[in-house]
Amino acid sequence: YEDSEKAAIDRILATEHGLDAADAAKLRIEAESAQDEAMGLFRFTHSLKEATPFEDRVKIIEYLWEVALADGDRDAVEDNLVRRVCGLLGVSDRDSGLARHRVESRQ
């Protein structure tokens, strides 16, 4: 994925977890390794859905849109991924669309 998308992830991680830039990048790299070993989205999303209030799940979707749109390109593959994650997290298309609009209005 694009450097702009990596930078968006690092920025989100730093903000959400109070990390400096180096620690945020390190956490992203660790997450990439975990993702490479994962058997699919369900493993990650199931735990999140069970342990995370709905409002925070919508915030996760907003973050996904922030990353997906960071390179300035609306990509069908990324749209599909966000839609799949929405379904697994129990977030409606409507709430996802509102989250996407919030991100687009900040860009």
C-alpha cells in the first residue's frame, strides 16, 4: 500500500494510543506481521465486535476510510474491504457512508 496510507495509519495509532511517530510505525509493522499470519478478517473483527461499543466500531470504520482515502484514490478493492469489515463489525452501510463523508470533509 501507499506511503500516504502508512502515514495515515501511523497518525491514527499515535493519536489513539498516545505514541510518538517511531512507536506508532513500530506498532504498524507488528500489526502487518500479525495480519500476514492471519487466516482472514473474522479473527480480528470477531474480538473487536465482542469487546467494543458500537460507537467505537463506527470510529474504526472511519479510520479505515481515512486510510483508504489517504492516497486520494477511491478504489473498488478498498471499498469492498471496508464493506466486509462493516458487516463483520455490525456497522451498517449507512453508518459507513456517514463515516466516509466525515473523512472526505476533512480532506
